[in-house]
Amino acid sequence: MAKKKSHDDIRTITLDAATGVIDAEGYLALNARALATAAGCSVGTLYNVFGDLEGVVYAVNLRTAHALYAALETAVQQAGRRPEDRLHALADAYFDFAVAHPRRWESLFRFRLKGKADGSVGRAGEALFDLLKDSVNGLVEDDALLALWAAIHGVVELATQQHLMFYASGSERRYLRLILDTAFKGFSAEKP
């Protein structure tokens, strides 16, 4: 007789299966019955573990946010001490992650939970911003840093969708550098 799977086992198997579907087809292709079959459980049990199908997407997005954090943390640790170098490394790692996982990226930034969330994805986003703040050693005000990163995110988003005007592969890193270098010139000019 096969051992009954725990909720933790079902959660792990389901998240792995859902990540595979998202990578192949996007989060809109997720199907509760197919995920339950992959996890070896009923749809009811799947819903007991995740609440509903949105809960599965939310859990995959949390997993993606943690993977993004790990990639950015590694990049900043390898970048040296200068804030400019750290921001360049973060921007490159952010872009590389989006290109390597375009459908997970899409799910992370486009999926909107209709129900109540526990806030874990939001806290993961705050951790990402804290990493960004730490990388510049307090030299840039939070609002300016957030605006700068919004510009970086915009280039990455447009590049992953190939919607950049005059798009040519490789131009996105030039745009990222231009934004960061211009911003740092402005930040330096503001210092007395």
C-alpha cells in the first residue's frame, strides 16, 4: 500500500508541477485537475492545501520572488563595494532573471490575487527593495531609488516583451547602463 502524501509533499509536488506549466505555457494555463493528478491527490485535497487555484499561483510567485532575491543577492555580493557597480550588477541580474524565466516573470508582475493575501509576496518585494537600498549604502533617497528602479524595471519589462522602440538584441543592457549612469551623475550633482 502506498504511503499517504502529507500536505507538505502535495505542496512541493504541486509547486514543481505548476512551475513547469507556467514555464511552458504561462500561469493562465494552470488547471486544478491536472495539478491534482500530478500531485497524486484529489482536487479537494489540492484546495485544502492551497485554498484554490489562485493560491497555487500565489505560492509559485512567492517561490519566484525568493529565487529573484537569491539571484540579486549573489550579483551584489560579487560586484564589489562601489554603489555604481552594485546597481549595475543588480540591473544585469534583474534582466538576466527575467530573460531566463519570462513566464514566471510575467506571473510575478501581472497576476492579481482576487482574494485575500497573506502578504508574503509583498514582504518578498520589500526585501528586494531593502537589498537595493543596502547596495547604495544610503547614498540615494528611497523615493529617488524607487523611481530609478521603476525605470530599470520598465526597460526589462519592455525588453522581455520585445516592445522597446528600435529593439535590437543587446540594446537593453546599454539602456540599463545609460539610465544608471545618468542617475548617478544626477545624484552626485545633488551632493554639496
